[in-house]
Amino acid sequence: MAHSPPLPDFAAIIVAAGKGLRVGGHTPKQFRSYKGKPVLRHSVETLLSIGASPVVVVIGEDGQSAAEDALGRLPEIQFVTGGATRQDSVRSGLEALEESAPRRVLIHDAARPDLPREVIERLLAALTDHPGAIPTLPVVDSLAVSGESGTMTGAADRESLRRVQTPQVFRYGDILTAHRAWQGETDAGDDAQVLAASNHSVALVDGDERLKKITFAEDFLETATLPAFRIGQGYDVHRLVEGEELWLCGVKLEHDKGLAGHSDADVALHAITDAVLGAIGNGDIGTHFPPSDPQWSGARSGQFLEHAAKLAGEAGYAISNVDLTIICEAPKIGPHRPAMRAEVARLTGLDQAAVSIKATTTEKLGFTGRGEGIAAQAIVGLSSSNSVNS
């Protein structure tokens, strides 16, 4: 798996101060569950993963508790209370960044949970020549101008029109000055309009349909049709050789031999990882972490399992239980079982009661019976976000 090139340094502001009640219910949409996690958490996790620092989350006056519940213990999050309008909220976020004074700032709506990295790359690249950049999409439908009587009074040229999305990125000093100088009588439609009002150019880059904004109740329905439960199985084998460390379930065991492999060869975590990927139909461990890629040489297998769990969440599922069987003659697994269960629970976000780890021998038969290797077999259950939250 090739590394993506590093992004330029940038800070991020996520606007999550709205009431968001058009989707129905009493919980603002940014805090409702979507594909296994709160809507807000999707974009925050993405931005943290690609290096945004700091990340400012602008919340409503009474939104601190809900935001903390949604984001848990994610690092480098700064909460700022917003204002009466979106523009007021963005300005509060920008003012909160004044001390750190980043060169670039990304501003995003929490209601757009899917945040493709390639769009951010295009936006940041555009700042080389412009103080601001926004993602846009073409208008594909014909447009009509409506009169007061509700009848068509003309047509608009769709070729010159674009649908505007977030995130939008700016040179920090320019957008802060523009917000402070804004003289509009009404709230600005977006931050690009604020910047343009200060006679700055705004570049248009290609947007992405995945940046769709969650607005109505039906926007949550794509996860409602998921099967309530899915099951996956995984199986893996590694050779026992002298001179290698022995890692099982993320726990290092003292033994005269260790498992050979490109990574740390943790056969148990590999089996669980494959079970999770199998349950969501997303390849296997070799698909995501090919042994031909030198970056995974000696890598800890816990990151493989965490990645699979993240993919499951993005697919609308949460891991509900793990059942693992380790097959070997030696070492004895029993003394290490509590530590193994604790580590698997930590990696998957499960309670230890939902993690079963068993061991068996093959009565001296086969390669495991001869002590040539260790095998592991795992079964994992997944629950859809709707069944989890129902």
C-alpha cells in the first residue's frame, strides 16, 4: 500500500452549532448515528487522520456535552461556542485560532460526514495561487426562474452555475480579515462569499458527490436498509522459527520460537482482521496491507484490526463479538488469556465479555502438532448501527 504524499500544514474548523432538526426528532443531526458513529465524528476523524491541527469544533450554547459524547477521547479537539448565525459561528472559530495563526484553514459543515482526501488535496493546492478555494459540482438539471405567481418567467444558464460544497479552504489571515470586515445585512451563504466581498479571488476545484449534506430524515435511510447482522470468519497460519518474537492477540509471549511473517506475524489478530473484513465483503488483510509493501515490515498487527474495525464502521456496522480459537501445541495459552482478551477488547472497542479466546491442540497431528507453526480461526459478528441504537 503506497503512502499518500503529506499535505501542507492546515488547521480546521467544523461548524456543528446548528439545531439540525429538519431530519426529525429532538437530537441535532450532527450528533445522530450515521454508519455506526455520530455524524460529527466522521469528518473529525478524517481531518485528524490527514494531519489537521488544531481542529476547532464550533458548537451551540448547550452543545458541549453532546459534542464530547460524539467525539469521545479524540485528541487535539478545541470546542468553541458559536453565535446566532453560521457566519457568527465561523468567525468564533477563526478568532479562536488567532494565537496559533495557521497559514491555512479549512472550514467544513459537520452535516457532510464523508470527506474525501483527494478533494482536500485539490483545495490546498489551489491556495498557491488564490487566497480561497471551494469544491463545486456542475448543475445537471435545467433551471427555471419562478415569478411571484408561481409560473416560469425565464430560464437560467446552467453552464455558468455551480453547486457549492464544503470543505472550503482559505489563507487564514485573509479569511479572518474578511469576516471581521463583513458588512452584509444578512448572513453570508458561505465563507467564500465573505472572502469575495473583500475583493479576493476564490478558486473553484472539482467537488465530489460523496460530500452530500445530510438534511432530511431520508438521508439517514441508506443505513436503515442494511441487514441487522453480518458474520465473517478468518483463518491464518504462520511458521514457528527461532530468533523471532512471538506475538498473539497483541501480547508478547516468552517462547523459544516466534512466528515468521512480514509484519509481527500475529496470527490471532490476522484471523480476527480477516473475519471483520469478510463480514463487510471488503477483501482480506493482504488486500489492505500487502506483504510486498515494505512499510508493513515488522508492523504491529493491532493497527490492521483497528483499520478493519474503522472500515466496518464506515460501512454502517459495529463489531458485536469476537470468537477466536488458537491452534498450537505450545506455548500454553491459558495463562495469557486475560491479557489477550483485554487487548482484543481494546482494539475492537468491545467489552471483554464480548471477546472469547480459546485454545486447542491437534493431538500431535499435522504441522501444528509437530510444533512447526500456529494457526488461528476467528468468527466475528457485526451489528448495523440501527440495530445497535434501536
